[in-house]
Amino acid sequence: MAEQKTEAGGWGALNSSLHFLRRESFLKGNATLFRMNQPRGFDCPGCAWPDPKNPSPTEFCENGVKALTYETTTKRATPELFAKHTVTEMRGWDDFTLENTGRLTHPMTYNPDTDRYEAVSWDEAFERIARHLRSLGSPDDAAFYTSGRTSNEAAFLYQLLGRLFGTNNFPDCSNMCHESSGVGMGESIATGKGTVTLEDFEKADAIFVFGQNPGTNHPRMLSELEKASKRGARIVSFNPLKEAGLLNFTHPQNAVDMLLGRSTPISSHYYQVQIGGDMAAVRAMAKFILEKAESDRSVLDHDFLERHTHGFEEYRRLVAETPWEVLLEQSGLERQQIQEAAEVYFGAGSVICCWAMGLTQHRHGVANIQEVVNLLLLRGNIGRPGAGACPVRGHSNVQGDRTMGITEEPKEEFLASLEKEFGFTAPRHHGFSTVHTIKAMAEGRVGFFLGMGGNFASATPDSDLTWQALRRCGMTVHVSTHLNRSHVVHGAAALILPCLGRSEADIQAGSRQSVTVEDSMSMVHASTGINRPASEHLKSEPAIIAGIGAKLFPNGPVDWNYLVSDYDHIRECIESVIPGFADYNKRIQQPGGFHLPNPPANREWRTSTGRANFISNALPRLSVQPGHLRLMTLRSHNQYNTTIYDSGDRYRGITGERRVLFLNADDMRELGLTEKSSVTIRSHAADGRERRAPEFRPIAYSIPKGCAAAYYPETNVLVGIDEHAVKSHTPMSKFIEVSLELER
Ligand SMILES: Nc1nc2c(c(=O)[nH]1)N[C@H]1C(S)=C(S)[C@@H](COP(=O)(O)OP(=O)(O)OC[C@H]3O[C@@H](n4cnc5c(=O)[nH]c(N)nc54)[C@H](O)[C@@H]3O)O[C@H]1N2
Ligand SMILES: Nc1nc2c(c(=O)[nH]1)N[C@H]1C(S)=C(S)[C@@H](COP(=O)(O)OP(=O)(O)OC[C@H]3O[C@@H](n4cnc5c(=O)[nH]c(N)nc54)[C@H](O)[C@@H]3O)O[C@H]1N2
Ligand SMILES: [Mo]
């Protein structure tokens, strides 16, 4: 049995930070770390957790250190490296080995005669892209993917480029991530964004955390949870796994706590819900509250319900009609536990609900989120201090990219305003999301793929199908910092365009530029790189987009060179196109930046009913075939999405391996497995196609019976392309029906 940790942070985090600083030859006296998340420094390239108003001089976490040392590594993937290895050979390398070749240094183009990438000039690279795009039958034959690290400035130029070209095909990482939050909250309260700020965390009486592992994925959130716990707020976690970071925390930068070995308990209540069972758990809480309300009016906020909401009676009826047995069976919890959680909820003056991938990546991902919003609405927990909805975003600027117009379904007001600013007609028909792009490429309907960051080949579902789809393309282009799977699974023509990382100085026309990003709580602030670029041949993302734009549209209407000569010019355009950015250039000078307007936070409901909507969704059908398991795919403590920093997963007690399968000990016994076994995982998608992932080692773990967990991206071969959320099309990475075959 793996020795699970019951505490996050502490000496383990400090030791691990030092290990990565040493491994990547982080130079002695290098001040970079101390400029991360500081007012005049750069934003951590890790997660989207906001910076406090007065950051400590060391406002970084262990995983921020990994993200930074990954970017500042001294290793280089030079043209000499590419000369030594054919692409076929590199395709045999694992994800860690590919990225561990270090930073890309030159633009490269694939030569099919030698099966190698060869250096190419920027000018030639841009020319080839423009030529290929012009040769397409329709603008919709092209897809423009974005990963969430892209700055506001780059994202704005990128969507402009695609729309000028004539398409809304903007698949992005968000489609696989918080799309269910965006769609769900959009229908409920007309925003996809969280309604809270960091100050609300200081005022909440209870914080509910659903389907999130902050100890690994948002470590700086633990500081807020620690403070909340110390002042007596209740923290209630719903998670099939007992995640160390949700149990106890020692801040590695608190010398006294470290020396005394003192940690703070985080969750006051912990419920090991079944995979996919949150909607039932939340509805069960609502049922308890509504039953209680019959004798005690104070458990509901009647004034709020009357003045601000729509659909309450229908929801009340639906909840009353849903039998307790169904709710308890689906959630996997006892009635007593539901009652306890509900009592915390209505006993608290103000409540924040946080969530991440454990809620969004399900067939009922959208309904999951709407059920959480319903719960908040019962007691008016939106739009007042210490209360609200908090979808905790992933990539550091994924939220900003959406604000800038990276979406396959743009709003009419946005397009109209873009057209007015630049004098062209933007396409109105909706484009392809990530899942639709893969299908279109597989069917030969999309033949050009451009990735602005990210690792499309590894991050997406149904790896075999996706790889065939990418290979069918006439051209694949990737703007990247490191070599990854998407470069070696490529189209007939392929280009790698190496770009600056967030920590590096971006000089345009002789002066240093800042970019801006928006965090999970809608704060927009500047990020200014300071390091010497990894290679003199790198370009910034905005400069790369402008380079393509200038070749593709030499006769206007956009003066690309002017826009990138000073990013203030790009921000001026953003200011006139997108609401909320008045005085953009001035306001990013303020320490901490500025907050974008958030109507629901002020109880303004821009929904079609003019109120906050209770949405009455049917419960999902969650059953799997007898003998099958539900598999969730997760991140280890040593990865950033598809980037593997190292094998092992400290908090879950795993060392030196990634192909592990966490199982309930009873299930292991029934299936005749031991920790020395090796199994093939087979998935069972509705399309009946055979999908397998071999050579996984079972590990007995504290997880509900019938549930299993393994790491992503290794398990993406198992996710069927049509297994996605209703309405948001987010792949069901947290609910894969699987069976196991014993290998030995
Ligand atoms: N260091 C590091 N930081 C990261 C990332 C990274 O890879 N590494 N990735 C970034 C990105 S893009 C994102 S989106 C976030 C992701 O942040 P998380 O959403 O925390 O990431 P996951 O590893 O997918 O973990 C999901 C959690 O949900 C739980 N879970 C799974 N299924 C269910 C369910 O049905 N119900 C409930 N209640 N829980 C469930 C799992 O046990 C796990 O604890 O992190 C961001 N930050
Ligand atoms: N099975 C399963 N699949 C999942 C998930 C899951 O939980 N389970 N999670 C999903 C989620 S939440 C997300 S967000 C996606 C992530 O999908 P992506 O965002 O596409 O993937 P990343 O792994 O974050 O991208 C890593 C690559 O980004 C490039 N890169 C790093 N920094 C920069 C930079 O500053 N600029 C540029 N241009 N490139 C850079 C590097 O070349 C690196 O190889 O994966 C999704 N896929
Ligand atoms: Mo994400």
C-alpha cells in the first residue's frame, strides 16, 4: 500500500524546490525567483491563483519553482540535436525525454526527405505559413489552437488574425478544462467567471472544495485555506481521494511552523464521494435544507430568493421528487454525512464554493456546476462579502484568453466591436472546439493546424485517433518553448516556432515590453520578463503572430508592425474593443493591476430572465457494467499538464513511476490483483471501439469501491472522442468506464 501523506508543504516541499533549483542549474545569486508574482516582476507561468495585494518577498510555491526552472533550464534543443535524430526516432522518446532536451532555439521545418527538422529563417517560416493558408479551399479548413499561458496581447492579436482570415475555429485548452463552468454558470448567472476575490476568502465562514487538489495544482491557495482554518472557518472537501493538501498544511516559508513541525489542519469535514457523485451529494444537501426549511424559515434567504432568483419553485419540486436512496447511492455517502455537510452550509453566514476538474470533466459537468450554483442561491451566497462561486482556473492566463475573444462561439457584440475597430467583416458562424477540431481533422475537413503553445497531441482525448488526425493535416505549426509530442506527430509540412517564456525580457523596437494576464479572480496585471532569452533567435508570441499577419495580409487593414513595436498599441485596441479595459495602459501601472467588472458580484443578473436562475437538471445515469470501474485521470505532483518534471508523486506516496493505477483494496482482492501485478486497462466507450493502455501497476489506495485513478496524459488513449460533457463538449477525463486485464 502506498504511504499516503496527510500533510502538504513542509520540509518535503522545501527539499523538492531545492532539488529542482539545483537540477536545472539555477544560477547562484539568480534573483529571478524573487521577481515572480511581485508588482514589477513577472507572473508565475504555473497556475492562475491570484497574487495577494501585498505579496511576501517570496510569493512562490514548490510547483511554481518547478515551472520556473523548467523555463530557465540551461539545456537547449538546438539544430544540432535535430540533425542527430530522425523524427521517427524522437517519436519513440517519452514525454519527459522530449521536453528534457531543453529550450528550443531556432525556427525549424520538417524535411520529409531526411525525416528531420532543419533550421529555417523566420521570414521563410512566415512565408510558408501564409502560402499554405492562402492555398486552402476555405478559411474553415484552418484551426487556431490556444493553450492558456498565452498573454492577453498575444491572444488578442491571434483571434484577430484568425477572424481576418475568416474563421472562428479557435479550439483551446479551456474546452478540455473549465468549459463546463463557463457554460453552466453562463446559463445560471450570465458569467463564466468566478464571483469572488481574495478578500472574500478572508471573510467566508465556510469554504466548500469540490473535485480539486490544491496541494499540487494551486499550492498558493493553501495559504488562504490555512488562514481561513486558523480563524475558525469550516472547510468542507468532497473528493474520492484523501488529498494531502486538503488534510494539513505547513507553509514552507513559515520558519517557526517548520522548525516546530507544526501544521494546520485544512478540512474540517472530508467526504470521499464516488467519482461523478457530486451532483447527487449537492442535491442531497439541498434536499435536507429544503426539508428543514418547512419548520425553520431561517435556513433559506427568502428575500434573496424572491427578489433575485428565477426557477426556485421548479427546483424545489424536483428536489422533493428525487428519492433519498437515489441521492445516497449515487453520491456514495451516508445520510448522516449529507446532514452534517448541509448543517455546515446553513450554519454559515457566508459560503464560498470552489471547484476544478473533478466537477467539469464529466458527462454531467455542466449540470454539476449548476447544482453547486443552485446550492449557493438557496442562501443568497452570491454577490455579498465572503460568499460566491469560485471555479479555480488552471493555466495562468486561460481566463484572460477567453476575455480576449479566444472562443469558437464569439458573441455578436464582440464581433461588431472588433469590426468597427479594424474595418473588416468578421465571420459569424461558430467554429470548432477541441473535440470538433479533432473530428474535422480526422475527416479531412481541417487541413491546417496552428498551436499557440500547449501540446495538442498529448493533452487531447483519444490519442490514436488524434494522432491520425494530426498526420492527415497538410501543415501543422507549433509556437512552443520546448520540444513535445505535438512536434513529432505532425502534418505533411510542419514547423516549430520557438518563443520567449514569461520570465524572459521581451524587447521590441529597443524597449522592454510588458504583457498582461488575468487571474482566476478577474484581476488584470502586468508581467515583465527580466531574464536573458534562452536563444537570440527567439521571438515573442505577439511578434510571431504579427510576422504571420504581415505576410498573410500585406495590404492591411491591420498595421501589424506598428502594433507589436510597442504593446501599449495592442492594449489601446483591446481597450476600444472589450468592455472593462478603460485606461488599460495606465491601470496596469498600479501595483496588483485592476479588477474587471463582475456583474453577479454586485447582484446584477444579465440573464434572459434578469435574475439568477435555478436550473433544474435531471440527475445523470452513472452506472457502469458489473465488473467495470470508473477511472479518473489526474495530475501527479511532478507534472504540469503534459509536461513531466519527474516521475513520482510525493503526496500520494509514489516514487519513480507513473504507470500506476490506484484501486480500492477490496476491488483488488476481488479482481485477484496484487501490487506486483501488471494490468492492461481497457475502456468501454459507447462507440464500441477497442482502446487499451498496457502495463499499469495496481496500488491499493484509499478510494471508494468501484473507483480508480491514474495519471494523464498516459491514459488519454482511453478517452473516446465522443465521451464528452453535454453542452460544453469537455472530454470526460474523470469518468472513463474501464475493465482490467491481468498481464502477469
Ligand atoms: N503543478 C501543477 N499545477 C497545475 C497543473 C498541473 O498539471 N501541475 N495544471 C493546471 C491546470 S490546466 C488545471 S485545469 C488545474 C487542475 O487542477 P485540479 O482540478 O486540482 O487537477 P486534477 O489533477 O485533474 O485533480 C482533480 C481532483 O479532483 C478529484 N476528482 C476526480 N473526479 C472527481 C469527482 O467525480 N468528484 C470529486 N469531488 N472529485 C473528483 C481528484 O481526486 C483530484 O483531487 O491545475 C493547474 N495547476
Ligand atoms: N486525460 C486528461 N486529459 C486532460 C486533462 C485531464 O485532467 N485528464 N486536463 C485537461 C486540461 S485541464 C488542460 S488545461 C489541457 C492542457 O493542454 P495544453 O495547454 O495544450 O498542454 P500543456 O501540457 O499545458 O502544454 C505544454 C507545452 O506548452 C509549451 N509552452 C510552455 N510554456 C510556453 C509559453 O510560454 N509559450 C508557448 N507558446 N508555449 C509554451 C511547451 O512547449 C510545452 O510542451 O489538458 C487537458 N487534458
Ligand atoms: Mo486546465
